[in-house]
Amino acid sequence: MSCGFGAVVLVFLIIDHAIEVEYKTLNADVLSEIALLDEDIREGEAGLVRLRNALTDADADIVEAQGLASRVTEELSRFEALTAAMEESGVTTDADIEAIKAEINRLEQEVKELRESAEADGGRSARDFSGDGQRQYLTGLNLGGSRILILLDASASMLSDQLVNIIRLRNMDEALQLSAEKWVRARSTVDWLMAQLPINSRFQLVVFNTQARFVLPETANIWIDVADSDKLEKLSEGLGRLRPEGGTSLHNAFSQANAFNSRPDNIFLITDGLPTQGTKPPRGPTISGPDRLRLFREAAKLLPKGVPVNIILAPMEGDPLAASEFWRLAQDSGGSFMSPARDWP
């Protein structure tokens, strides 16, 4: 009896195990199918996104093409209307072309005559100036005006960009001071300005250190005609004999701008830094940066109101506030500011 029952149990266990194995096998197959379906779904979703993007791009292309077609249609209608108007007025295409050619020929002849006239008159400048290699520069400086005042810093600092070289050159022979690179550049800048001034304007050149003075004393407080080439040459020659020396007083330089019967309407200031004194020498042998800044701002108040001041700032070590202060002066007065390269002009 017990053997029969054991046999039944054994058969039951065998059958149950077979069912479990079959269930696990079927379950693994189903899971594999589900994973494949999930992968297909993900690929389908990605494809759907690509299709939607492509559809959006296609819609945009269609809209753009429709816009272009509308513009082309409008242009075509405009040209058709213009052609109809020309036909109604009796103007033929050939006649219109010939009229345009005649106008072009007339303008070309006028340009030729103007060029010949400019060459005969020496151009708009009273004297020639060319830099190394016949360079031309776009500076942004406003060179116009009826009465143009040029203020040139002739203090000792104009001998060099470096303090140690200024001290050395200041104690050397006058010929070496006159040929100092920085001073030569400053004189060349004045020559360049005089060569660019409008031929029908007047100007004056004032040099300053602790005092302000005219290069040609006989022209003091008198405006010089730019067309007076003899005066221009004398100014250039006189400037070539001046050597930089002493300190810098913008008070005296700016006060000179108010000494003319007819005030200037354009000012050019060629300098390299903030002033070292006001109307009187400083009490000590040195002056601090804040004091130089104070002197500059006090001197700026002496400038004629409403007159643009164009700043040409030469390089100088040990004066970090100069560029920003002079730039602000140019901006506030309606002028321009530039710090030129070493090979300018």
C-alpha cells in the first residue's frame, strides 16, 4: 500500500516539475518577445519624431517658397506696370538706355574736370604731407572749422615715452633734443594737421609748457589763412627750432583759446599727459597724481564752451589717468580722441 502511495507521489512530483520547466521556458520566450516589441516601439517613436521634424521643416520651406513667390509676383507686376507706363508715355527702352548713357557720360566728364581742377589747385590742402610709404590714415578727427586752434605740448616730457630717457635727453646737446623720436613725431603731427586743414579756413599754432606762446610772435592772437603757404612754411621752420623743456600748464594753454577776438570753432590738443602745474609752479619738486588730476579738471573749465576739443595723446609712462580724462574731455566737448601708433603720421 505504501509503495503504491509512494509511486503516486513520485509521479506527481515528476509531472509538477515538468510543468514548472515548461512554464519557465514559455515565460522566457514571452519576455523575449515583449523586449523585442518594446525595442520596436522605441524605434517607432524615434522615427515618428524624425517624421514630425521633417514635416515641420517642409512646412517652413513651403511658407518661405510661398513668400518668395509672392515677392516675385509683386516685382513682376511692378515691372509690367512700369513698362506699360513707359509705353503710354512714348518712351522706348532704347531711348531710355541712351538717355542714361548720356547722363553717365556727362557725370564722368564732370568728375574728370573736378579732378583736373583739384590737381591744378593742389587739392584741398595748402601744403603736401606724406608719411612713410605714402600711407593714408583714417583717424576720425574732425578737421573742419573756420578758425582752428592747434595746441602743441612742448614740455620736457615730449622728449621720450620713458622718464629715465627724459632725464637723460634733457641734459644732452640741443641737437639731440630736437631729433628725439617723440618730439619729431609731435612736429610731424602738426605738419600733418596743417596739410589736412580746409583751404578756405584759418588757424593758429600755439606751443606750451609752463607758458603758452605763438611760434610766429608777429601773428599773436591773429588767425592765419590756411591758403597762406608762406606762413605755413615759416611755422614749420620755426617749430623745427623749438626744443621741449620745462613742465606742463594746461591753464595757460587753454586760457590762450579765449584770447582771440573771434574764438576758435575747433581745437586740436597734442600732448602726452596730465599737467604738472597750474598758473604757478608747484611748491615742491614733485607733484602727486591726484593733484595733477585736479589741475587738469580746473584747466578744462577754461576752454571755450561748445567748442570741440580733439585730443592726440602721445604715450607716456607713469600717467595712467591721462587717457581716460582726455577721452572724457573729447567726448564732453563733442571732439575726438586718438592715441596714435608710433609710426603715425
